[in-house]
Amino acid sequence: SLEASGRYISNGYAGTLFFPQRASLHLGVQKKWKNASLGFSWTDVFNSSSFFSIVNDLSDAGIYYEWFYDLEGSIAKLSYTYTLGNEAKKGRTSGAADVFNRMD
């Protein structure tokens, strides 16, 4: 299976702080077999959401701050999952289910 998702954050203010707009694209692919799966995901493909600045402009009071943020950047992940155990026991009921049935 293939998955693509994105995120957009519009610019705006939080009090006197100005946050610029940011956007990112995320991709993933996964192959499943009977007892295993292999997946690959890539966040922020174009590395466009990891670097941004926040501005506090109070020029009337002679105050101007600009913070530059450098977040984790683009990240690629490879995952492998293998299911252990007996298939026949996956549908079992617990002792708590027996108690709940007696209460009805």
C-alpha cells in the first residue's frame, strides 16, 4: 500500500509573536505478507517545514526579536514487523469476558 499526506500551517499571530506559514509532504509505502510486513516512511520530504523563524516586533517599544528554529528535518524510517505466536489462540476469550456475560 502507498500513502501520501501533507500538512499546511498558515501564518498567524499568537499574542505579539508572528509565525510564518509552513508546509510539508510525507510519504509511506508498506508491503504485507501472512506473518510479516515491511514499511518505509519519509517525513517532510522537501525539508520545507523544519526551518522557520518567529518574530516579535514591538517597534513602538523599541523591541524586536527574531528566533530561528531548526527542527529535526527530513526523516526516513524503515520498519519490519513479524508476528509471533499461534494463530489459533488469537480468537480466545479472557476470564473477564466470562464475568461480563454473567452480569447480563
